[in-house]
Amino acid sequence: MEGGLAYGTYRGLFQPHWAGPLAKVLVLLLVGYGLYQNRHFKSLYPVLLGLLLNTLVIFANGGHMPVSAEALKRAGIGEFADLLRTQGDAVHTLLDEKARLPFLGDVIPLPPLRKVVSPGDLFILLGIAGVVVEGALRAGRPRLSLRRKALRVLVFLSLVWLLLLGRG
């Protein structure tokens, strides 16, 4: 949904000033519902914290996530800064001196993944990895050996890593 609105803004179908906030509200409602339905997973609490941090910075900046041009350059995707300068999109805005809570924006470059993330994103990833581990340990027979549990966790984390690499 968020990606569709961002793409539509890039293609000129939607105006960034309303598409970004709408995308965020829809995502927050769906993710909030999912967190509520899975509240028995204690590993989701970092996801909730990350979501709250991202929500705080996004709404403090008019419904858009501020992105550091320097972090984009260090991540190997500096051309995205030019796109934000000229066109903008529904989700992001270029971080400047007017940005509120800039330290919570997308300021952390991840060059191997060609991505820039926020502190909130790191909490979300930590929580998702925790849910994978928690789910892997709960799944299956209660009599799994420690070795089989460790193997199951390794397989699940490898799948998550492959999915993250595939999004780049």
C-alpha cells in the first residue's frame, strides 16, 4: 500500500503532501492491528517501540520520513537525494535544517544492502528477528533437542536475511 502510493507519487498520479500521510495512517492501522493480534509474542515489543519512534518522526515532519542525503550517498544510492529534491515522493522528504527530530529519521546507511534506515527500523528488525526465533523455538514438538532448535533458528534467520537481501 505504502509502496504503491510512493510509486504513484513518483509517476505523478498522487500529490506527496496528502499521499504520504494517508499511506502512513493506513500502514499504522494495519500494523497496529497485527501487533495487537500477536501480543502474546514478547519479541514484538521492540517492533512496537520502533513503530512508535518512526511514527513520532513521521508525524513531526508532516507525514514524511526525513532522509539524510549524506547517508544516501554513503549507502551507494545518492541519486535518490536528487529525486527527492526534484520530485519528492509520498513517503520520504530530504532531511534539512527544518526537519524535526532528525536523529530519528533515515540516517543510518547500510551500504551492503544499499539502504538507509532509521533507529526505529532497527528496533523493528530486531523485533522481527526475535519473533522468528521465538516462533522457531515454540514450533514443532516440545521434545526438540537443543541442537535441532538451534538449527531451526538458523534456518529461519537465514530465510529472513535472504528476504532482506532480495528487497534491495
